[in-house]
Amino acid sequence: MAIRHRLIKVAPEVVWDLLSDPTRYAEWVVGTSSSRPVRGAWPRTGAAIRYQVRLGPMLLSNETTVRFCDPGARLELEAYAGILGTARIAIELRPWGEYCLVIVDEHPLQGAGGTWHNFAFEALIQLRHRTMLARLARLCEERTGHERPTPGSAPVDAVTEGGP
């Protein structure tokens, strides 16, 4: 089971706003090139979006359905990926101080994905999630204007000269 988390430096409401927009799915989900609602009011239970996946010269159309929604806290999706079958993707948002801890848990449900599921497949999902959560963080943090520190720099209030 591929579980990955990331601290996003915005309030959980900002992350939820992005997750709630079916037209922005392709901006943060790795592998998708466009998305649009096809059923129901996203992200209510039963709603679905259709998205495109480009594999070289081929363009595949797949669908993701909301299986459970606790607004602002948890979104559980079932992604249909053609011959690969279906996967369950649970996204949990937890307040973490003034920020949001995002936890993604994905595993195959049916089809070839479940049959081929092994250590190597799990490693690929982990890499995909790392990229996906980085995109989600970038989109959310850019929206609020939050600046991320450069590597190796310390916050100004953490640097002191002399002492009292």
C-alpha cells in the first residue's frame, strides 16, 4: 500500500479548495493532461471526472469517481485506468499548526494493477505521489503567495547575534 505525506504551508481550506475543483485535477495529478466533470457535483460522493492520459502518441480517456467525501478533511476516489483496472486513492487533510498535512494512500482494487502489484510497482507509485504532492504544494502555496525558503537558509527570527 503506497502511503505518502507532505506538509503544505497553507491552511487546509486552501488545499481543499484546489481538490474541490474538477477542472484543476490535471494540474496536480501526475500523468493527466486535462480533466472535466462528467457526473454529479464534484467532490460529492458519486460525482465523476473524465481525464486524459497521454502515452506517447496515444491519448487515453479515463474516469475517477468520488467514493467518499468528508468536506475539508477526506476525499476517497476510485480511479479507472482501462486495462490496468481500478485503484483506491484516499486523500486526507489534517491541520498541522497553521499548515496542512496531506496524506495520500493508494492501492489497486481490480484488474491488472492488482495482479502486477509488487515492490517495484509500489516504488513507482511512491515516486508518482512525491511528484503529485510537490505539484499540489506548489499550486497551493503560489495561490497564497507563501514563499518557500531557499535550501540552507534559516528564518530571520532563527538567526541571533550576541545574546541578551
